[in-house]
Amino acid sequence: MSLVYANADNFKESIAEGTVIVDFYADWCAPCRMIGPVLEQISEEQADLKIVKVNVDENPQLASEFGVRGIPALFVVKDGKTVAQKAGFMPKDALVDWAKNA
């Protein structure tokens, strides 16, 4: 579907519709750098999933709202409501299954 980098200004509209995987990350985080290409592949291959990435260093208020304590922190949001969350790296197939079945 698409990959969007969100901030406080566009976050709510970015997650308002459909199934969204929200990735809270930081550029200095090694596991975040590992999962980045996986999320890019998912955004290209899965028309029904949207990826929204939020940099925690640039958007600490959003990370706080979601209770992010470690990164990467992944959330599945369906039509604006959080339905699942996990922390850490996940392989592509497991991530897609988790998001679609949340």
C-alpha cells in the first residue's frame, strides 16, 4: 500500500483508515535498521497494509502516548484503533501474519 514517515502533524490522519503497522524507531538503533528493509518490502508487496514509521527522537510525544519503552516498537492499528503491539525484530512472514490476524 504505502510507507509514510509520520510526525505529530500527520500521525492521526496516517493511521485513520485500514490496517497500519506503526514502527517506532531511531536511526541509531541496530534492530530498527534491520527491520526497516523488511517493512519497505511489506509496503511494496502487501496492498492491504500501510506502514507508518515514527522516529522516537524527533517525536517523543507520540512515543510517550503509545507507551513505547523499547525500540523497534511495532503496533497494528486498524481504522485508528490499536489492536496489537510487539517489540523487536520480526521476520517478514511473521510480521505480515501478525498484522493481518491482529
